[in-house]
Amino acid sequence: MSGDDFDQRIRSALGDDQLRANFHAAMQGFIERRAAQFPDPEDLQRRRDRAAAIREHSLRRLPELLETLERQLTANGICVHWARDAGAANRIVAGLLAERGIGKVVKGKSMVTEEIGLNDHLAAQGVQVIESDLGEFIIQLAGEAPSHIVVPAVHKNRREIADLFRRHIRGVEVTEGVDELTAIARRELRHQFATAGAGISGVNFLVAETGTLCLIENEGNGRMTTTVPPLHIAVTGIEKVIPKLEDLPPLLDLLPKSATGQPITTYVNLISGPRPPDELDGPREVHLVLIDNGRSRIQSDERFIDTLRCIRCGACINHCPVFVEIGGHAYGSTYPGPIGLVLEPQRMGLDRAGDLLSACTLCGRCGEVCPVRIPLPKLIGRLRRFAVEPAEDGATPLAGQGSQRRALEALLWRIWAWVYAHPRIYGGLAWLLTRSRRWLPQRIGGWSRYRSVPRPASRSLHERMKQRRRQ
């Protein structure tokens, strides 16, 4: 990921009026519906406090909770696999499918599988992957990545979706009706559940006390994915664990309200094991792949542990003024928006993803709406500093720390600090700038591409105040 590529993607997004209109309409709707779900500001803050406390407590006890979780899951008949990184996770899933001779899987929505590139890995192994979530199904037809962590096809309008279906699905009549388009997708997907050898899903929360996998969704595809095929493989990050079942309702209360403005999701799936011998429904095998992929490193760093509180609601993204203008694909990363700005540089390294940190106005809206109180503006500011400064003596550096430092820029800031530290020189420079204001350049590189260059006043503030005192 290079700065030039990022700049080019931003330019492309800003030049696409239809894309921006799609995002403006969708994000404004999410914001309004979320606000309607929280009419009492004080009650909202109490709910946020409780949810934040649950997530913080869980992260502080993460190693212990993971051990408890594994014991309970094993006792429940769920096989647990540990993956250090994306490659290990992909090999585990592909191995499970190969051992059983499975050539087709249905897959529920999962950001962590996007993170590790599971679909591409399985395709390279000759496994057909069918996305069963409507949004994921749409972007799979389009050959695109998700543009939002909750609504992956939010960048497309009905006309664009109808055109996709017409080109990729046989016998589709031309229609732009939402119900008709949904029905087309359901008809196309329904037989896939019955013929797939395995279902792959993500996990929203892991309950250590009971060994329970919690998945929430709105379409019923998640329930079909995890119950119809004989093999269910759940894939998730290690940070999703919480201590007790009683910790689940406060999080399930805030997540859908914060994400899409719903009071609750249509389906809440609690999976505690494979199908017992005396039951007709459910998979015969359940496997859980727990992925680290840099999470344990973040958890052990007091400066950034709060990053892992995220419950993937997307509220920070919905309220971000930068995201609404450029959309998710412009970031070029798995996780866009404010949470992506915090997570991706830590996951990928500041040398590879540090340019993302420029896509923030530090307006603070993301921190104000986060249901688990992740201090996103503070973390973004800290990462910006680490991107241009080397690690202090004795401190553990982040990957790529200091890689964004530019010698000329650093020199200019040192000159600026020196000038401000010497009042006579500062005063002389202010006098010179005010008197030469007409001849100053009208463009100063990339900064003035979308802004007007400020022109100094005819007299400095110090001069004005001296004149006022004389009067």
C-alpha cells in the first residue's frame, strides 16, 4: 500500500458523483436511525460505560479466558484450532475441507476471513465459495471487496445491483424493486445450502463460561450456513471472547442500534456444539479457528490495547466525514474508516499502512459514538506521532515506526519551533509576511489542491494590539 496509490484512489472516489451520493444517503440514514434508538443521552452513556467495562475486563483477562473457552468448547464437542497468522488459519480451513473431500462451501459474512484472504486461498485450492449474505453475494458477483464492515455492498444502488443480477444470473427479469432483488438472491442461494459440504461463518462473541459461539444476522443465511451443511467451521479473532453469558445482552443491545439503528437483529444464534445423536438439525462437526494475526501483540501494549474493544458495529465509520466522501474502497485496506486507521497500521505496520492516518480530520465524532468507548481520536493521534518519530529508549517500537518521517518536513518544523522561541525573530518575520502578502504563492503543493491558501493580514495581531493601546 503506497501513498501514491492511496491518493489515486481518493481522487477516483471524489470524482465519482454516483458513489458519493450512494454513501451520503446510506450514512445519513444510519445516523438518523441510530439517534432514534437512543433518545435518552444519560441512559446511552450508562450503556456505553457498561459495554466498555465488559470489553476492557475481557481484554485484561484474555489469556485466562481463552484457556477457559477452549476447555468448555472441547467439552461441548467443538474442536478448537489456534492460528498464529493468516497463512496458518487458511491452511487449517483448507485442510479440514480437503480431509473430507469437500469442494463447495457456503459462507456467512465475516470480516476476519476478508482479513486473512480466505476466499482467494480456498479458490486456489479448487474449493468453490458461495457467499450467502446478500451484501457479500452482491460484491462477490461484482468481484469487489466489502466497502463497509457491516453493509458490504452499501456503495451500490438498486440500479447497479439489478444490472449485476441481470448479467450474472440466468433468467432474471429486469427489476429494481428491493423485494424482487432480494427474492432473486434467495432463490439463487437456497439450493446452495443443501448441496454445500461445509458452512463457514464468523463469530460476533465467544462466551468462555459456557463455550458458546454467538452470531447475529438479519437474513437467516447465517443460521442456514451453520446448520444445514454437515460441517460448520467458525473463524474469528481471539479478542472476541467475553467471560460470561450475562455479559452478552449489554453488547447485543448496543451493537445493532449503533450499526444500523435496529432495536435488535432478526436472528441471534447461540451455538454450543454439534448436533446431538437424537436431533435432526445441525452440523455433525463444529470447528472453531481462533486467529491471532497480531492481536496478542496489540493486547500486550498498554498504549493500544483499547483497539481490541471493537465490536465491529461500524458506528465510527457511519459518522466519519472522510468516509462518507470517499467510501471504503479508497482506503485499500480490509477495515476502512476510523477503526481501520487505528487497526491496520498496527496489523500491517506503519510503513505499509501509515498513509491511512492522513484520512482523518480529528473531528472526534468517532470517539463520541463508539458504543464501547474506544478513544479513537487519541489512538489516531498517537499513531500519527509514532509514524514520524522513532521509539523512545526502552519502549517497544511499532512495526514501521518512524517510517513516515520526511527530512524536509522535519527541518521545517524545527525552523518553525526556533522562530517561535525567539520573539524578535518572530516579530520580524510577521512584519515581513504582512508587508509582502500580495506576492506570496497561491499554491503550496498538495495542501492547496482542495483549499484556498490563506493570505496574511495587512498587519499582525501584535501591531493591532499596540495600536489599540496607543489609542
